[in-house]
Amino acid sequence: MKKDAKFLGNTERYYFDGKCRASEGWCQFDTRQDASYFGQWTNPLTLEFISFCEGDYTHTQCEDEAEYTAYMQETIAFYEDSFMHIDVGISANRQDLIDKFESLALGKHTA
């Protein structure tokens, strides 16, 4: 697993809403904590996860599907009380994303 972390001052989560497009496989990792200063996105096709909190940015790249599934399960458990679902969006590849999460044993967490 590779992690890249940096501080992105004067940035809001909406920057990532535009960058992490559903048409490219990105899905929002929705929690009750989401706000202009906090958000998370995941891509089951490229096995990536992005977290943004008050300017702190972390990009995680998993090596394989098993590592990605384990990372996602740990992240869901960490946000136990505030995790809502993985939002696969309404793009043309919605069903492909749902199918991919199903194959990773994460399908029950999608909406």
C-alpha cells in the first residue's frame, strides 16, 4: 500500500467532487461528518482512496483487490457510527461500479 499525504491550504472538498468523477470510477464514501472541509472518495477500479479533512489530504493506493477490500473494511469500521454508504452516483457506469463492489464483498455498503 502506498500513501501520499500533504497539506492543501485554502482547499475545500468541492475541489475533489470535481476531480473524483463517477465516470472514471470514483465514488463518494459518505459519512455524517461530510462538510465543506471534510470528504472521502474511493475508486474500486483503480483501488484508490482519497481523504480530505481541513486541508489534510491523503491518497492511498492499494496493491491488489485483497488489500483494497481490507482497507475499505477497516475504514468502514473506523467510521462505524457515522458511515452511511458508498455512493456510486448516477453515471453510465453505475452498474459496473456496483458489480465491482459486489465482487470485492463490499456491495452491501453501496447506494
